[in-house]
Amino acid sequence: MPDQLILRRPDDWHLHLRDGAELKSVVGYTAARFARAVVMPNLVPPVTTVALAQAYRDRILAALPAGAPFEPLMTLYLTDATTPAEIDVALASGIICGVKLYPAGATTHSEGGVTRIERCHATLERMQQLGMPLQVHVEVTDPSVDVFEREARFIDRVLVPLTRRFTQLKIVFEHVTTRAAVEFVRGGRAGIAATITPQHLLENRNALFVGGLRPHYYCLPVLKSESDREALVEAATGASARVFLGTDSAPHARASSTPKSSTPRVTSSAWRDLRASTEPTFTAGRATRSASGSSASPGPYRSGSNSVQPSWFPIARARSLAGH
């Protein structure tokens, strides 16, 4: 039996770097641990065009520590006004790996997101034709729906009809949190996959309330039941090629998470400290154990150029990064 386990350098398929001072303070921690990352476009203002994505990519590269071997894979922010022509430009640019659907008002900086999916049908048709993945924040914004049921309702109301209408559209179900989501992905047609976060693998919603209200465990989508967590662990540690790591790591100022005003977020590099204390320090610095490094099985978190079946993302398909 071998006495050494070598893990190839992983990729993070769902990352928030923000911009400005926040970007400069956190990008080095991702670059030290990941070869590539799919960077989310929900800035203020959002990254809605290829020109904005190119400028953002340039800022990310400029903020990297000298010599850091890291490649940001860019995404576009889908709106009611996104045109099929912009998808053509995105594919031709060589820097865009997907288009992110935020339901308007569902999460941080999603105010400019999609109000009605029907308004995007022409653009989604073009994405289907070109093989450009749609990355979806799967929650309804209907205030009458319980916060713990918003993912399941989105599946029923939006995703199921969407997969039937666009039978060849690649869809990434971002940060799955429920057993229903796992079953949807596993039982769905070809071309449906999902990311899973470390926080949703490690904790259930009880963590929000142990010893009092613990706002540092508040993220979106919110933590779910223990049964849901167990379903995620089963999916992550199995051999399915449909699920892969997306940390959903996002920097936020500590003051934004006080009980009076708690904005949803998790910074993955501080998650170990979070689990150890009710008063965690959210200064990025140490890597936590992550799903990508927890198992030697040939499961969903295979690292380097083999991690996420490269056919999923146009950039990954076009480049070989076997040297990671």
C-alpha cells in the first residue's frame, strides 16, 4: 500500500473576488491553492458585457502576487437585456466560460438580474447552439415562499421547464443545498451538472442557532437540514461526474455581519476558524479542509485539467492545463 498521496492542484468552479481593495486582499489566497477559478460577475455595476469582463480580468491579473500561476475564468451576468450577439462575442473572446443567471433580488448584488426567464429565451437559444453553459443561482424570490424551500420551488417553477424547452443547453446548478437538488441533478438529462460548497457539506442549519444567533453562519443559499447535508456528502464522495467543487467563497467586511445587519456570505479560507469559535475572525489567511482535498476517490473533485470534465467550459475545452 502506498504511503504517499499526491493531490493535483485543484480548480474552484464558483468564486467571488469582488473588486478594488477586496479583490487585492483575497485573490492571493485563491491563487496559492487553485490553478483556475470560475469568477462570478456580480460586481457593482455587474459584468454584463465581454468588454467589462476583459477589464475585470485585467484587474484580477494585476492584483495577483508576482509569478502566481493562476487563471481566472470569466463569466457574464445575464439580464433581461442580454442579446444573442453578446454571446457570440463572448465565445469569440476566449475568456468567457459561462453566463450566470441571478434571479433579480435573490442574493448579493443581484438587483440587476433576470426578472422573467422568458425574456432571455432568445439568448438561451444562442447559448445552446454555441455550447455556452448557463450557471444558475437556484432560488425563487417570491416572499411568500419559505426561505428553506426557495431552491426546491425554483427547480419546479423554472429549471424543469427550462431543461425541457432547451434540451441541449448546458446548465450548472450552482451551490446545491438540498436532497431535492441532488436528485434533480442526478436524474436530469445529459448536460446538467452542479457545484457543491464546503460549507453546505460541513454544516446544517442548526449551526445558525447553537448558543444563540450566529450570523457568521448565514450564507445564501442558507444552510439546510441534516438530511440535505447528508445527501450532498453522498453526492460529493461518489463517482458522479455531474458534481464538482465550487467554494462560493466571497469576501465581506466583518461589520456587515453583525446581528443588526447580516449580509449572507462565507469566506472559505476562514471556515475552519468559523467552526471552532462562535466569534471567528474573518481575515483570510489559512486554507480550510475542502471537498477537493478530502478524498483520494475518483469522485467529483478531481483536480487540475481533469477536474471538471473540460468539455463543460469552452475555455477548458480549448486549453490543456495538464501541467498543474
